[in-house]
Amino acid sequence: SLAPTLRQERVYSVQAYQQTVTAPPSYYRSATNAPSTSSDKLCHNGPAAAAAASAPRTHRPRRRGRRGSRDRRQVRVWRLRRRERHQGARRRALPLLRLPHPLQDPHEAPDPVRGPLMELLFLGTSAGAPSISRNVQSCALRLESGEYVVVDCGEGTQQQLLKASAKSYGANRFRPSRTNVILVTHLHGDHSFGLPGLIVYLDNAATEKAPPLQIVGPVGVAAFLRTALILSRTELKRGYRVTELATPAPTGGGAYEGAALCTTAPPVLHPDERAVSEVLAPNDDGMFALELLTGCSLTAAPLAHGSIACVGYRFQEADAPGSIDAQRAAAEAERAGDDARRICRALRECSLNGAARLALADGSELNVADGFVGAVTRRGRVVVVLGDCCHPGGVCSDATRRLVADADVLVHEATLDDAFAALALERGHSTPSDAARVAARARVSHLVLWHFSPRYRNDDAFRATFMDAVRAHFDGALTLASDFDRVSVPREPKVLPPAPPPE
């Protein structure tokens, strides 16, 4: 068997290996040391060749000892090594081919060489308890910078992330070393019981210079983590830091009204906790502004979920420059004696700074809007992930409406179908119709439903029931999330300049 040898040689291309294995015997015979006979040299064509082919073989057959098989194996390895070097060079050159070739039509989009830059990975979509086909609540958002943000971590999230980080996913696999932020919507068990194990898993995957892990959630997250990590004698090399959101105190806690005392007790820090947990107060509009991500703003707002504090999170990318008219920039540079590349760079800066005019070398000014094809800026993508929430009839608070407004992707819970609307209201949950009304009023482009009750099987009847309820109120894109589903968030496409007229 050649499998151990080929595995050690790190063959990059399966097709190259198959071509080597399925090559004709003459492909290998030319590289071996087997001597050729006189009949091989003389009988090439004509009657002599036909007679030699029909005559029985009287010469000694080729020896098939260990030495011959070893030589053939070595020849295969040499050829595979040569292919590997050539393919490695081509792979290293791929990032240089992301822009169109100079001889290629610039109006023809180049072939993509990597996956979507921003996408949601669903790790658990079940409510309350896991089912056969669904784990409890968790998802991960990959940003364009390559950083991952994990939202909620029910029990078993660590195992789900191990599966999502398998090499079979290729470039789209989950990277635990790139995860620095964990967001918790609320402290119900199906959203938080996997938090201590997830912290240890991300700590083991981190490098020595990794920053402390940032954990955000309602008041009580710090006490929950300290209790679990101190009593289990857990040691962390990168440490962690907790930011708690001071949401309005929920009512109707019943027997748990006094449980809030444990969150205000004097803190006993874990040895690896970097600082006392910060309690963040809301802004005047009732929302929380968090500065934890690069190139993306993070905002939180309280949600109505019965007797427990719950929040939702909004990820909004920074605006990007629009499509610069390179022909106009070159013409203005030639007229004013300026550099076209400097004008292009200045136009990008003006588009982000909001400047209306650009000064040129000869003292004249260029209208910034005239230097672009279409809009001056492209709006950044917006992703909103809500925890458990109760929006009967699509009615929600002002802070929630501002949180979900104009989102490209809205992740909303739909625990029970419309037939159990009264039960959903009693338990602080929503139905598909409630989520659809919220998405329609907020002008959402793509609605993703998750947090389904374990009573539903992931079959056609379930999908038909929920999709029909949504389509009665919402006409945008719709996804009923399952475990390990991926939802990409495309960026608004650039407007290309008109093609030059043919000569």
C-alpha cells in the first residue's frame, strides 16, 4: 500500500495522484532499469510484429520482487514531489491574481479565489434542550477581518466548534485561534451552560501573545464564570475580561426575585480574570455601544423575555468607498499636472471623511461626487442577532426597533408556531408571524429563524408550516436555520464604469 508514503509526502492535488496511479504501465517502465529484449527493438510494425504479438511468450517474465516494487514506488514519489512543487508555486501565486490581469477585460469580474468574507455559522438551533438533529443555541459570525465572534454557547457548543473546524471545510472552517469575543444574550441554560468549557477550548487554541478573551452579557455573567472557574480550579493562559450590560430589571421573577443579590455581592476575582468586570450603563436611547471589534461597530439593546434580562446584538461594518472613475481621475490629473494615483487615494479619503471637494495641484477643485461612478460610499453590512424575545404581533420596544432597522440579516427566534401563540406569549417567546412582522417593519433583507422547540422535527411539514406563516407578512429572503448551516452576508456590489467604445 502506498497510502502512508503519499500521506507523508503531503500530496496537495488528488487529481495528480489519480493520474499517477492510473497511468499506463509504459509510464513506469520508461523510468525503471529493466533491460529491453531484442524482440522489443526489432518487432515494431509489419508481419513480424503481428506474429510476435500472437506467439506465446517464451521469454522470462519480469521479476516482481521487492526491489522492483520499491523502485516503482520511488519513481512515483519523485514525480509527486515535482508536481507538489509546481502546484505549491501556483497556489502561492493565487493571491496575486485577485485583480484582473492587465490583458483581461476590466469590466469582467475575476474568478473568486476565496470564500465569502462575512458569514454566519449556526452551531445550535434548538430551544431549551437538544434534539436528535439540533444542538442548543449558539452561532458564530465571521467578519471580513477574519475574526470570529461567538454568540451564545449552550451545552455542547465546544463539540460543535470542533466539528466546524475540521479541515474538510477548507478555507471556510472555523478558526478558534481567531476568536476573541463571546457574546451572551441571557443566562438561561440553553444559552450559557457551555460557556466555561468554551473559554477553556479557546484558551487552549490561542497563541502566547493572544489578548484576553472578551466576554459580554447581562449582569450576572461575571459571577457565573467566577463560580464555575474557581470551584473547578481552572487555569487560563490568556485570561478573560467581562463586560456586563446593566439592562432594566425584569419583573415577575417569582421565587427568583432574591437571586439578583448574588450579582451585586463583592467580587472574588478568578486568578486569570484581568480586571474587575465593567458594568456598562445604557446610552440616552437605551442602547449599549461596545468597542471590541476592528472595522465593525457593536451595539446591544435589551429585549423582553419574561423574568430574565436578555439582550440582542447588532454588528455594523464601516462604510466603504464607492467605485472611483479612473478615467476621470486620469483626465483631471493630466489637466492639472497632478498624479492620478494621488487623486484616487484622496477621493477614497474624501468619501469616508464626508468632504465635498478635492483640491488639485494647480489650485482648482474637483467635486468628489464627480470622481465616482454611482454612490460615493457603499453602506457597510449589518447583521443583527437577537436572543430570546417576545414580540406579539410584531410589537417591540423603541430600542429593539432601532437595533434591527435596515439590517441585511436578522436572526430572530421562532420557538413555537402560530397555533401556540398564547403559549409563546406566556413563556416570553415569539412565533414565525411575530418575527416576520418585525422584519417587514424594519425593512430587513434576509430573515433567519432559529431557536425551534424540540417538539418539531426537521422535516418538510415543519418547514412548510413555518414558511407559510412567514410568507403571509414578509417577502424578503428567508432561511430556517439548521445546525452547521452557513448564511453569507454579501456586500453591496460596486458600480463599474461604462466600457470604452470599441475602436
